[in-house]
Amino acid sequence: MSKDSPAKAPRWALWLPLVLFAGFVALVVVGLVKPKNTDIASQMVGKPLPAFTLRAAADERPGLATGDFQTGKPQLLNIFASWCIPCRAEAPVLEELRRQGVTINAIAIRDHKADLAAFLGQYGNPYARIGADDVSAVQLAIGSSGVPETFVIDGKGVIRYQHIGDIRPEQIPDIIRLLKEAQ
Amino acid sequence: MLPEIGLGLLWLAAALAGLQLLAGGLSLTANGKGMAGIVRPVAMVQGVLAAAALGILIWLFVQTDLSVKLVAENSHSAKPLMFKIAGTWGNHEGSMLLWVTVMGLGGAFVAAVERRLPEPTMMATLAGQAFVSLGFYAFLLFASNPFARLYPAPEDGNGLNPLLQDPGLAFHPPTLYLGYVGLSIAFSFAIGALITRQVGPDFARAMRPWVLGAWIFLTVGITAGSYWAYYVLGWGGWWFWDPVENASLMPWLAATALLHSASVLAARNALRAWTVMLGVVAFSMSMVGTFLVRSGILTSVHAFAVDPRRGGFILALLAIYIGGALLLFALRAATVTEGERFAITSREGALVFNNVMLSSILGITLIGTLYPLFTEAMGTKVSVGPPYFTPVSAMFAVPMFVVLIFGPMLRWRRDKFSRISPLLALPLVVAIAAGGWAFAVGVRHVLPLLGLALGPALVVASFLPLRGRSVLRAPLSLWGMVIAHAGIGVALFGMASDSAFTVEKLVAAKVGEVNQVGPWSIRLAEVAPIAGPNWTAMEGVLKARYDGGAEVTLRPQSRTFWAPLQTNAVSALKGRWNGQLYTVLGDETLSDKGESRWQLRLWWKPYVPLIWIGGLLVALGGGLALLSRVAQDLKRRMARAKGGNRRDEVAALAHGDAAKGDAA
């Protein structure tokens, strides 16, 4: 045995897989025990939008800043990305909301100009303004955890509602009602 | 009555698994050697009983026995027969029963045919297999009884998720499960070898066909699943780095690494501890993947069978089995020597590189899949998508493909690069030509360019190990390697083509309108309602011409199922030698003027079917390799049996002589 065993891993290295696995189990236990927190929304609802200024993500629309929401009129803030697949499904729904007179501003998450242009070209562009959030900084600051998400913002720039996931066609009346309530 | 019989069979099978564990374990002790005789028969009966229980559940689904809760919740009398059968495993309980059945049958098969290893190692292996099975039996019987009754029985069932009512999907989960759970055999072999400290070429040779078999099923399952997602989900993509897809990719990566390191161990008696480690990791990834999917801890588009309450149970099983195996590894691996040494420039060196790269991709996939969980524990939520997975996995995959071009031509033990470098001229020329062509037609992104250049080079290079050999006389296992590696190149070219060349168009078309996508002109001829067995649909009739050629008809549908009520798009595809036209019919929209328009999504995807053709080639290569291993084993057995007969005859003659001598 000894003649062919010069390259042995150090003893501690053999324990490494077990230690890593223990870390995995600990992580998952935390995940299982902690109640599923889908209402992060409630923490930000009722609070004003954090201050931010984002450059324009697409050539055809201006960028987005907190001030753009202080117009006296409730608006939607849609968080999306060209690489996000549910966002494609959501595009016609946003288009329908726009047709009904809703102003939709957007933040594009970690996107490239060319990809975004292709996305808007194919799925339509219902947005009044699109800000670019390249490191998800604003996304995290407003309590959004993924794409797509949509916030109802009242005329003073206060968050009134957070919708997680894509808006389905049957949810359009709810969104319209929430916008009316925000007035 | 039948459901109770099924449940009874499950309990019996579980009891036999207990006996198998006990007898197998005792047979390793000084006093319990007598127990060894029953282990193999018990393993076989256990497998048959589990299979019988699954058979009964399938029968209940076929009969649509609504007094069984599982059937009522997941089936419907109006469903076509094939989907009634597929409904058996399209839910949590049924899929877990399929899991234990595959484990049981795998163990039974090993018990019946595997005789190369020392008997104590086999006993430890079968005991290990029983130990793992036992946990899953407990999970079935205590937390997910598939035979639970429902009082009173409802008038009709809920139906199966319409996305799952597809012929491809009827056989996708069983295939994948054969792969996932087939790896449990490698896991048990690793445990058996660690317990009895028998890690050597024999162990690798005995384990290899089982890993190969599981790996083939995994390859086919992943390929089929990717194609299913491609044409059923109607998103036109073939891989989404969804947690469930990652859950199937990770065991595949580990099994691929394991296959290669087992080859090194079998041929050269090197990489001992590493091979055992991979044997443990491969099935561990199957279990972790199942857990992540089933516990609902990660949200996923695949959440068909999620139940968070059961998460704790599966986690406990994971902790026991994976934790236990890794603990055993930590305790015993130090006594398993690393084996023979080799130079860096050698077949072993290339295989070690491949192993490290495969393991790295496995690692980054695992990290990416778990990362949202990690940040959630820290209090923030994130989602990790293709922007992370694609470039980071490419970072390891690209060097691996480069080594794959020349690695198989290196000699074992030590070699000189200068010996094989003249042979590399051909793949190099092909890579430059293909890359140049891609650049010339306007591909500018780095990864698609690399893929388009490396894919064809890899295909050509894969055949180089056959040089100087008679094509017909070359061993089957060599052909297996050649075809599997070429398949990787073919699939790579398809993947790169998808990113490089796909043309996509979303239009709201009036009936009669003609749209152009890539070289195709497509006319929406009409939209008409049609009815199926359990759905109605609006069907679009598209008349498409490729580059002004002959007209072909595509019929994409927007289907509405009524049990459960759900709409989904059924895409229509038209393949050509150079790609695939992909069409989806969306909703009807009324314009402001009251005009009716239909949303149409059109894709022209050049060379994309090569992804799945490549995947199937990889599986075919595995099949050839497996065939050659089995044939070799049979030949060896026959030779031994013949030798045995001869010995018996000689003994009989000698005895006869002796008897004669006595008489005289």
C-alpha cells in the first residue's frame, strides 16, 4: 500500500465535504423554519419612495427619478428586465393598462441597452420613463425582491401597494381600483 | 380493497428493506456470517413488492378509482389513457412511490447479477441500499401515503395540470427518475467499498455499468425535458436555469465526472478517494435536488408537486444519508490510498482536468441555486438568473471543451504534447473556419462565437482517436466515447446557434396578413375553434413559405382545458434541415376600430434542434459503452462457467478413477 500512496490529501480536507454539507443543512433549516415572507410589501407600503435618480435605460424614453412621481397623479412603477421571461407575458397586460390611461414608469434591472431595445421592440413599450438599475440598488431599496414587480405610487410619491410577480389580465381591475383609491 | 393491498405491499417491502439492512449488516460481523445467504433474495423480493405496489397505483389511476384521494386530486375520468397512467407520477405521492420502486428494483437487479466484488463488499452495498430505501419507505408510509382513501368519493376528479398533459411528459419523469435513483446504486457501492475498505479497480469496474446506465437515463431525461420545456411552455427557450432544471443538471454533472474518474480507477488504479467521493456526491445531488423541488423552499415554475410540510421530513433523510456518507468518507478515506501516480500530460491528467471543471460547474450551479436561500436567511430576497449562470458556467465549460479536443488522444500515464500536436491541426483548422464563418455572418458576442467555433472542432476531434484503426474492428466502448464526445460538440453548436441566430417576432395579425420572420413568410390563413377529448381550442392555420419555396401548414393552438380550467398555448413547429420554425398563437385582441387581431409569436431558430440531437448522441454513446461493458462481462462469465465445468469434469474423472481404483 505504501509504495503507491505519496499524494494523500491532508486529513482535514476529508472533513471538508461534511462541513460544507452541515452548512447547507443549517441554511435550509433556517429557510424552512422562517415563515415564507411574501409580504415584504407591507414594510414599504405607506412609506415614501427612497430618493433615487436613474439614467435612461433606453434611447426612446427618459430616465427616472423620485421627483417624477410627485405629480399629484397616482402612477405605476414596474420593475422588469429584458431577460425576465414572465415580463414577456406581462407586457400585453401593461399595454392594456396604458391604453386605459395609466401612467407606467419602469426600472430595468441589470439590463443592456441593445437587449432592452429588442425587448421593447418585440413586446411593446407601455412605459413613460425607464430608469436603469444596473446593480439592483434601487430595486432593493424599495423592497422589491425579483422581476417583475409592480408598485402603486400615489401622487405624493408614497408607495401604496406592491404586486409581486406578473400582473395577470384578470387583475387589471384590481390595479385600476388601487390607483383610484390612491388618489 | 385494491388500495389496501397496495398499502400492504408497501409495508411488506419496507419490512424486507429492514431485514435486508439487518442481515447485510450482521453478515459483516464474526457471528453473523450465516445471514449472508438471505440478503440477495430479500433484496429481490423487496424490489418486486415495491413494483407491485406501483402497478396497483397505476391500475387505480387507469380505473379512475375516485375513492382514492390521490386519484381524485390528480385525475379525471375524461382524460386519455396515456395521461391517466402518467398522472400516477405527476404528483408528490406517486412520484415518491416511483422513487422507491426504482430504488428497490435497482437493488434487486444488483443483487441478482453483480458477482464481481468480494461478497462482504456486496453485503455492505446491499445493506446501504436498504438503509437508504428504508428512509424513503418511511417517508411514503408516514408522510405521503399514496393509497389514502377519500370519503365520500367525489363525482369526478380534479384533473392533471394541462401543462403535463403531453405525450413527452408522460415518460420524462420516469426516465429522469431512473437516472436520479439509479445513482443510488453508485452511492451504495461507495458506502460498501468504504465500509470494507475495498476501493480498487474491481470496485470501479463493478460500479461503472450501473453509473453508466443511470447516466444514460439522466441524459435522455434532461434532453427530453429541455425539449418539452421548449415546445410546451411556448417561450421558445430550451434552458432557463430554473431550480428544477439545475436539480437535474447537478446529478448529471456529478455522474459525468464519476464515469470518467471511475475509468481512471479501473484502468490505472488511481483517483481512489476522489471516485468514492463522487459516488457519494452524485446521488446526494439527486436527493438535494428532489428536496429543493419538493419542499417548496425555492420557488420554481416546476412547482407541480410542492408541499412545504414534507420539507422537514426529506431534510432529515438528507441529513442522515448524505451526512452519514460524508462522515464515513471523512473517517475512512484516509485509509484509502490515492493509488498510482501519473504525469500531468497524460490521459489521467486530462481526465482530472475534466473532473475539476465538471465539479466546478456543479459547484457554481449549486451556489447559484442556493444563493437566493442564503440571502433570504440574511434578510434580503434576490433571484439568480441566466446573467449569472451562463457566463460563469462558460468560464469552466470552455476550457473543458478545449481539453476535450485533445485529451482522448493522450496516452495513459505519461505522454508528450509534441506527439499529438500534429493531429490537432485538423480541429484547429475547423475551429478557425467555423469561427470565421460565424464572424462573417455577423455573430459578435463572445460566447456564441466560441460555441460555434468549438462545436464543429469538437465533433471532428472526437473521431481522431479512431485513426489508424479499422472502423469496424474498433472496440464498441471506443465508439461509445467517440459518439458521446461528438454529441457534446453537436449540442454545443446548437446552443450557440440559438443565441447567435434566432430571429423572433411578436405581431398582432389580421386574418390574411403576411408576416416575415427570417427567411420565412407566414400568412395567417384562418383561426377556427376545434375540440379535443378534454379541451377546446382556437386553432390558427398558418401557411408558411421558406424563402419563396413550397407552402407548409402549421397549426398552433390556444387550448382551454376544463379539468382543471386553464388555458395554455400549444406551439406548432416546422423543422427543416437547417433549423426550426416555431409558432405560438396568443389571445385575440380587438383594436380601437373593433378589428379582430390575433397575437402571433414567431421564431426562426437555425440549427437549434442540434441541441437535442446532440443530447441523444451523448446518450447513444453511453449506450454503446454500456453494451460493450455488459458484453465483456458476459464473455468473462461464460469463460469462467466453462472453466468451472471443466474443473467439475476433471474432478468427476479423478473421482471415477479413484472409484475404479477402489474397485480394483
